[in-house]
Amino acid sequence: MKYLFLFFLSGLISVDRNSAFNIMVSRPILIALIIGLILGNLTMCLLLGVVFELIGLIDLPVGTHVPRDDSFMCYVGCFMINFVSIDNVFKLFILLLLLIISSYPVTFTDTLTRRLNQGIFLKNKVKWNDFPVTRVLAWGVLISFFRGVIVYNFLFFVIYFVYNQLVVINFNFIFNKYVTDYLILLIFFLSGYLIRFLSFKSLTKYIVFIIGVILGWLVI
């Protein structure tokens, strides 16, 4: 039953992010709290939620720009830390890298959803005197809902499979185990980065973030 609820939550997150409600359930910190309470590992979920909350604040939806889907990254990330063992920094790095890479096709589905909603609106605009507001809104909500359920959960299984192929070698003898400390370091890094580099392009921010991930391991 709890997994059915979480599947429903993924659809609700997508709707809240793109179409309706604005009850903030799409914010990473709230996603992390809900999944952490349901699946466990609450501390790690919340730390991951703060990381993706900061990433979301860095990549702003200004003008026509569609930001990377930080809601997706947090949703799948919290699932992953409850289904796989993230017991060293190498595994955490692989997880973060897979989530960031996967956010690009997910964000494309976000753009596609917006275009579908626009097409539905324009198709019905010719009937302006009898504009079917409820039907147009319902279609928008349904499209966003099924986008979240299908895309978020399908990519969780893809990331789960790829992750397990990449971490098949035991790197514990090279990489330390201070995963929680590392996440806290990332949070401090991202907080300073948010203040100083807000004006840079999205791709540049992600490149700098990945460099920061590597440097964070070296510091620890």
C-alpha cells in the first residue's frame, strides 16, 4: 500500500510542479520528508532533500527557461538510498551523477508536457465564447500526473539497474565511509555557490557542482 501511495505521490509532485495546486509538495525538502517517514532512513533523505533544494534554487525558472527537475532527482534519490547501500562516497557520487544526467530527459518531458497543454488550450481557444475551462484544466492535470507516475518511476528502475552495474566493484578500500559528513559538506558548498554564482548558465552550474563533489571527497 505504501508503494501505491508513493506512486500516487510522484504524479501529485508532477502536477504540483507543472499544472495545479501549488501546495509545495514538489519541493525536494518536503518530498524527502515524506519518503523518509514512509520508507525510513529519514536523516539521509532530509540531507539529500536539502542538497536538491539548493540545486533547485540555483536553476531558476526565469522567463521561458525550464529548470532541471529537482523534484525528480530528490524523489528517485530518496528511493535509491532506501533500496541500495550508499556506504561510501564513491557510491554517493555515482548516485548524484546518475540523478543529474537523468534530469535532462526528465526535464525534456516537462517541456513536452507544457507544449501539450499549450496545444490543448489553443485548440479550444477557437471556442472562446464557450471555453471549456474545466475540461482543459482536467487534461492538463491528467497529463502532468501520468508524466510523474510513468517517467519518475521508470527512471528509478533504470537508475537502480545502472547504479548496480557501476558499483559492482568494491571500492571501500579507496573511498572513505563518511557519507553523511560529505552530504553536509555539499550543502555548505551549494549554499555559498547559490549566493555567489546565481547569474551563470545552468550547464556551467552543474559542471561546477560536479567539480565541487569531487573536491569535497578530496577534502574529506
